[in-house]
Amino acid sequence: MTFLFADPGISRVTPGYLSDFAGKIRNEFSSRFRICALYHEHSQAGESAGNMEYISRDQLNNKEVYGKFTEGYAVIFESKPLVRQFNPNEFFQLSLPEEPGEKDYHEILFRGKRDTVRGGLILPAAVLQYLFSLSLSDERLDTELIRTILRKIGFQKKEAVIHQDNPFDEKHAGKSSVREKIKLALTWNTSLPVRESRILSLKELSFVREHPLFRLAFFITALAIFIILPILSLDAGLSGDDEKHYQHAIKVYRYFTEDNPSALDDPRHKLNYYGQSFDFFTYLIILLLNLEDHPYEARHFMVALSGAAAILVTGLVVRLFGGYGAGWLALVMMFLSPRFLGHAYNNPMDVPFALGYIFTIYHIILFLKKLPRISTRSAIWIAVGIGWTNGIRIGGLILIPYLFMFAGLFLLLNKWPWKFFSPGWWRFSLRGLFTLILISAAGYLVSLLTWPYALQDIINHPIQSFKVMSDIQVSLRVLYNGVVQWSDRLPWHYIPRNILLTVPVLVLLGWFASSFTWYFHRRQRQGFWYFLLWFSVVFPVVFIIIRESNVYGGWRHMMFVYPPMLALSAMAIFTFFRLSRRKWVTLVLILLVAAGLFHPLRHIIRNHPNTYIYYNEWSGGINHTYGTYETDYYMNSLRPASDYFITRILPEAETGQPVRVVSNADISYYFRNFLDEVEPFYSRYYDRGNHDWDYAILYCNYIHPFQLNNGLWPPKNTIHEIRVDDVAVAAIVERKNKDDYFGSKLLKEGIKEEDPLKLNRAVRLLENAIAYNPNNVAAYLELTNAYSVFYRFDEARAAADRLLEIYPRYDKGLNAKGYTYILEAEVKRDASLIDQAIRIINQAIQSNYKFSWGYYNLGLCYGMKDDKDNAIYYFKQAIRYNSRFSAAYEKLAWIYDYYGDTEMANKVRSQLKNIR
């Protein structure tokens, strides 16, 4: 055991003090110790007397000097003045392994009658070679610096208790400044790895297990991601969540500054049930930096920073178990994951939530690894992570049972200084339980700080929020497996299959491999950590499958499981590198990893900013999955399309008045600086023909797969396309014929005014529109209705059939065709035609079970058949799926009146008054 004392100018250690110290060591330990003292004066350096040696600070990085520290332990005392002698014999009686093996160091605690203070460190003597050869410690033997270095090279702290009074003068205790810590961090990650790589002897140290340049690569890559990702995000379009979340953040700000209660209720989007930790913080940044003119770019920048942070924390998780090399691989793999990267441009919910999820898991791991010492720092960070995550979505509460479950399992599966269920074990367990309860309570309360709705009732309102989030009423049409389906009726495999199709194959293979690579680390007892990460991936997915949760937009709602999934993958892949013993095997592995990263890298470079529209090699890429699965569900392609229109088309559009630009999404923000030249407005894709517009900027979501796969998209007169690989995800269309618009307008006027001239002219215009563009869905639908007005039923059905050829199972087309039979049944008094109408309209309902007009017309059919119960049922269904359907209320009240139920009729009319 080597005892190291700092310079007398700091420690006040004199040669006489050292002689007395050595004299106290009993004979039985005389062959097991050495005393070294650091001195300024070179004249004393190298002098020795018995087991004592004086070393000058100039010689610390001399190999002949630091090479002596090879075996046993080194005891380094605090850099504080020693004011009294202490008995060194107790150090030899500590329960230390004969030879330092594990990466452990011991914190010396002097435990006297009054207090317990830190007195220094006991560490493997070989660590001094590392410290001195790299000039990481000076004559002060700064123990704070050494502690930091030990943590950075992966050493775990234990305690060595010396039952003696504190020998130091605590008045002179000092701590490293923030500036010194920052300087050390930069040195550790930049210049030091280069210096370390040049000292070949360090490779022989047992605790140096990887090339130091991996540490430099990790730092540079992480820094580059924090720079590059926010820059890339500035090109991203507005997501479907951007505007509503920004507007709600304004409400929350006004709640706290003006006591405005509007944030407490949001009947349309239900954002009052969401926490505001990210949105509110981002809005404060926007106000602070005066970015109100560019709020969404600022939000995207913040989303990107949270995405970069999620990538970094994932790399840190991997570093804990695989070192900096594996951590660096995780950084690269996650940055080159197009789905995650693309969402990190503009997803204000799922990416910050993913950051909170992996951040909390990371600190839970650190907390458990430090046991039996309960780390206050880790406990605080876990509470912050829970607060951040639950402050975005109530689902963040899942981290609290995670904390208890993982801690409980870790307690049961590991060996401790106490026997199970002994008094010491119970004290430790109860103390730990109390700490977990405090962490959970603190995290929960932190999550409420920016959540106005929850602050009104901190117990019942979050419970209500959980109930609402568990049964989301809003559902969207989703293209999945070649069929357009409602999101609340998707099959159970929607999320798993989307993950398998859109995560890079390299990541998936590594993830699968992690199910057995943990076995190679069983001596390091990493099986538990593999289980923790696997559970963090699998449990949420299984949970939403069992609950049949309403999800859409691919697996973006489950984005938070991707960081632990990728961590497992990187750990598994790097395990194969560690197992490699031949250079050619390592080279093959490098080539395989590079090949696995090529496909996503190519996609990212080629298709920016539509990065998230990605399908992997197994799926055949987007060229193969196009028309089978969703592509631009986040409407990102509308930004580059709008930018192209502004720079290339608008300058040449000389209409003398604002150009009317229609889109199947809200694009007004892109044209906010051109509203004197452009009048943007919204229309459903298949209804755009009924509106007056000059240009259309359209994206491909909600377009029927038949049209995507059969050349009916992009539409006629497309003058520019936004492509991902070889498929168009957005299009700019120039309108060269408005017959469909004028025909639709005259049809409405003719029906309202009962003007046959206008109706006839409407028919001609609509026929001309179809002659100009035989694939005009809106014109066919309007023409079907126009023919029906003139009782030209065969022609109406022919038009509907042609419509259904270019848009199979179109609910409105089937409904229009079915309605022709209802009209014909009324005209001819032929009840058999009603059955035809019911058959066809039922097909519309099968195509879209929320189609309220279909239910309404079925109600009419059954009313004509004098079937009271079915008529009432279908009118109620129409109201169920469209609560403001006035005609359905009126017909339902009429049915009740007709059958003598005046009370119910009046009740329905009362409901009708409320919606008006």
C-alpha cells in the first residue's frame, strides 16, 4: 500500500511528520507499505529513507517515476492541511481484495465521535500511472480532480471507513470551480485522448479496455449532431401538431401572466389534458429572443435540440456498458435513423417525450449502479426526467412503476453486505423505498408546474387526463397494408409492422441479436441491464396492443421506445467487434456495418427535408411500399413545394389580383409574407374541383391507394413534383379549366332556386370538365347528382360507376349511386328499388363506418319501408358520427312524431336547438 502526501505548502507535512507516520506502522505491515511525498524543491526529489520517497512535481510524468506504481493500492489524502496525527494501521485492516481487480475505488471516511468527513481515496496503484503519465494531477494531488477522472474511466465508488477523528483542517477545504470542471471536460474529450493514444504503455493497464480515440470520436460526433440537426430542422415543414400546440402554449402563458382561463378547456383538440413542459418552455424562449415572427422555426430548432439530446443520452447509456466505442456507434446509428431524425425536425410531442423517457432510464441505471450508496444527484435527475416526461404526456407516469420495479428486482437479484431480511437489509430497503417515494412525488409535482388544468386539482385532473388519453376519440384515416382504415380500428400489428418496415435493418438485426449477446457479458452481470432495456422497449408496445389504443402516423406515438431499442442494437453489434480476434473478421464487421448504414444515409442525403418518409431494405424501400403504407402523414413536403411556388412560379404569375392557391392542408404560414399576392385556402383533395383556384399545392396523404398505384396521382396539369426517391409526395398543379367549379356552382344555385336553365348549364359544364379530365372525381360526383335532379337515373348511375372505377369504394360515390335508387323509388313508387339503395349504401358504410350521410340515407330507406326501429337507429348513427347534423335531427324527430312518441320528438328538437 502506497501512501501519497501532497506538497507541504498545502498539507503541512514535514519530514518529521512522515517519520512519525511511518514509525506508527506495526512491524507486521512494514513490508507492505511505501510513503511518497510530493515536493516543489527539486533538491529533495528522489531522496529516500527506508520506505519513504520524495518526488518532485517535475518528475510526475517521467516514466521511471510513474512506472513504479504498478501493484497494490495507493492511498491519496485530501489536499488539505493535516493538523493532527492519525493511526495508519487501520488502513491495512480494511477488507480490500489482495489484488485490485474490479474497477472500484474507495472513498476514505474518517468517522470520529462527532462527525464523518472525507479524507481521501484508496485506488489501484496502477491508476497513478494513468494520472501521472498524462499529467492529470499536479503536486496538489487534487482529489476532486482524481474523483472526476475515476468516474470518467468507469470506476465505481465504495466506502472505506476509518474509525478515527478527522485529522484535517476543514477551514481550508476547497472545491474545483465550474471553470475548472469545464476545462477538464474539454481536455478529457479532446486533447487528452490524442495524448493517451501516443503512450503505448497505457494499453497494458487492466482498466484501459478501448482505444482512447473513441472518446474523441464520441465527443466530436455528439457536438456535430447538436450543430447539424438544428440546422437541418430549419427546412422542415409544419407538422400536424405544430400550430395547435403553439396556440395552446400562448394560452398557458396567458394563464400564468394574465390569469386567463382559456388554457383550462380545449374541446376541439383536448390539449388541456396534456402537460406543457416542452411547449411552454419553448414559448418562453420565443418571447425572450423576440422570435414571434418565426415561431415554428424556433420550435423546430428546440425540437431538434431535444432530438440531439435524446441521441446523446442514448449514446451515454451504451457507453455505460460498452464503452465509448459502442457509444459512438450508437450516436451514428441513431442519427442515421431516418424516421427518428425526420421527426426530430418538427415533432413537438413524441421527440421531447422520447428524450425524457431515455433520460430517466439512464439515470435509473446510474442510481442502481451506485447502490448501496443512495445517490442524491441521480435521485434528483430521475425526478427531473419524470417531471419533464409526464409534463408532456400523462403516459410519462409509466416511469414511476418502472423505477419501483427495476429497483425491487435489482435489490433481490444482487448480493449486498447484509443477509436477506437481516436488520441491515431492512434498513437499507426501507431507506431506498422512502427515497423512491420522494423521487416519484417530486417528479409528479414537477410535471404539474406548467400544466394549468392539472394545477386546478392535482389528483383528480391528472386521473381524468389519463382516462381521456387512454380513450382518444379523434381518429384519422390511415393507409395500411393497401387499405384505407380508421385509426381506431387498425389491426394489432399496425405498430410492430411499421417498426419492422421503417427502422434501418442494421438496427433491427442488432436489436434481435441483443437477445443473446448479453450472455457474453454475464461475468460483468449485464443481463439485468439488457432486461431493463428490453422491457422498456417491449412493454409499451404490448400495452397499447392489449388496450387496442388509437394510434396513427406510423409508430410516432411509440417513438420513445426507439432509444432503448437502438441502445440494445449498438451494444449487441459492438459485442461482435469485441469478440473478434482476427483483423479480417473485424474488417468484415466494419464493412457489414457500413453497408447497413448506407441505405439510410443515402435516403437522408437524397431526400432532405422529407427525411422521415423512409422504408427500409426489407420493405423494398418507398418505391415498393408507396400506395401500400402511409408516406407524408406529417405534411412535411408542403414546405418545399410552397417554397418552390414562391421562388419559381409566383414571380411569373401575372393575374392582376391575388393568386388563389388551394391545398389539402393549411399552408397559410408559408405565404404569410405574400398575402397581397397569394390567397391560400383549404379544401379536401377530392373536393377541390368545387372551388375557385388558380394553383393547387397538394400532398399525397388521404389519397386512395388505387390512384397512387395507377397513375392517377399526381393529377393532371402538375407542373412540379416533390419526390422521395422516385415517387411524388407533393405536387403543384396549374388549373387550366374551371368547368368543374362553374358547373358545381351552378348546380347548387339551380337546386336552391329551382332554375332548370342553370341546372342544364351545370350538366353541360360538368360533362365538359370530364371530357377535359376523365379522372376528375369531383366532376363525376357532381354530375351524378345533377343527372339525378333531372331523374336521368341511368346516366347518373353510369357516372357513379365511372367514378367508382377511378376511386373504388368511394363512400360519397356509393352514397350518390344509392341515392339515385331512393329518388327513383319515390318517383315510381317502387319499393323494390329501396333494397337496391340499402345494398349500395351499406357498401359505403363498410368503406367508411363513420360516414354520417350514409347512415342518414339508410334512415330514409327504412323510413320508406315503414321500419321504425331501423330508421331510428340509422338516424341516431348519423348523429353519433356528426353531432351537428341538423337534417338527421329533424328526420329523427319526424319519425318519433309519426309514430306518436311526442316526448322523444320534443327531446330531439331540444337537442337540435342547442347545436344551432
